[in-house]
Amino acid sequence: MAANVQSGQQRFTVVKLPVVQLVLESLVLPFRHLQELIRFGWIPFAGSLALRFFDWLLLRYFGPGLWSGSLMSIGHFALFIPFSVTWTRITIDGPEAKLPSSPLAYGPTEWRYTAAVAVLMVALMILMGPPVLVYQYGQRQFSGGIEFLGGILLVLGLVLVSVGYVRFAFVFPAIAIGRYRGIGPAWRQTAGNLERLALLIVLAIAPYEVIQQIVRFTLDLSPGPAAMTAAFVQMLMIAMATTAGCSAPALAYKWIVLGQGRSQAIGSPRAD
């Protein structure tokens, strides 16, 4: 289904995303490109496991700390950004995708992708940091009013972050395939599909998050084989959720911007 939208002097056609179709496609992609998934994913996955073990050692001998979670986050992004670029290309171009020679290759595209992720993280800290501080201050002062205000600000910040991420989600596939033209086109390209794109991303990631939570709450996490198995499965699900988080916007980008879904809107101009 297509709808005409007027934006200033430019009239363009909004192509509605087929959410169920693209969710199913995102779930099938790892099996369709299993060889590429293993080839480019095993080193980031193994590195994440090593980081998880190192994080466990830090927690065991030094106790919990902000640096522990930060180490895992920074390590995960550093390991998986080259994979994210590669998997986005595979999602969009299939067998004709331009693939790097190394799973951890950092070229100009990967650094631009890293910069985009860094901007997203900074925006997240700006929008979520102050509400968290207000909320924690209210807890320390036993002030229900301040705590309530912090909770309201947290919800508003989360809404702004979520809407911003979805509206600018096409920045990442555009960078990966060398078609980035700025945040303006990315904003216009997602117009009229906010709810559908958000639902696509959530549903694509949801199965892996559900499995991770089931493992977390059903297996014995005390030191031993069960804890090692749980850690392995959890990290695998985090890796697969990362894969889905790349493929969902990439499939939507392919559908809206690159023409897969534009056959329903004959004669409409390209969105980029």
C-alpha cells in the first residue's frame, strides 16, 4: 500500500512496510547465508565470549563497577561493527555483496559506521543521563516527588530515543552500502512508517531476547557446567539479536529506498 505525502515543495510516495513478511525474512537470513554468518561472525562471537569471561573475573575479584559493563559494551561494539557492516551488505545485496577479506577489517566505511553508533550513544546519554540522575537523587533523598519526576523524565527520554533511532535507522544501511547522503534523506525515507519500522525491529530481535531470558531464569547460574552453557547461549543470542538488529533496518531500506516495494507505486520518485 502506498500513500502520497507532501513535504515542502517535494511530493513523494510512502511505501508501507510489510512487517510480517520482512520479519520472517530476517529470521530466515542467517540460515540462507549460514556460510557467510559463520565466516564473518565467529571471531566477534569468540571475542565476546572472551570478554564475558574477563568480565566474570573482574566481578569475582573486584566486585561490580561501571567499568565492567562499559568494557563489555565497548568490546561488543568494536568486535561487531565490521560484522554489522558486512551483514547489512549481505542482507541488501545477497550473493553479490562486497565482502571484506577479514572479519575484523576496519576501513573508511566501518569508521563512518562507528561514528554513527557513537553519535547514537552520545544522544542516548544526553537524553537518558539527566533523568537517571534525578531519579537516583530522589531515591537517595527518599523524595517520592523527585523520584516520580525522574521516572516521568526517563519515560520521555526513552520515547525520544526510540523515535529518533527509528526515524534515523536508515543511516546505518546507507553507510554500509555507500549511499549515505545525510540525516535529512534518512528522516524523509522513514516518513509514514514509524510504527511499522519500530514493530519490524522489535519483532526481529524478540525471539533471541526471549530465548536469552528463558535461559537466564531456568538454568542454574552458580559456577559450573550449567553456568558455562548459559553464558554461551546468552552470548549467542546477543550475537543473533545484533544480526537481527542489522538485518531489520536493512530489509526495510531495501524495500523502501532501493525499490523492492516501489512496484506498488508506479512512477513515484526514489526516496534518496
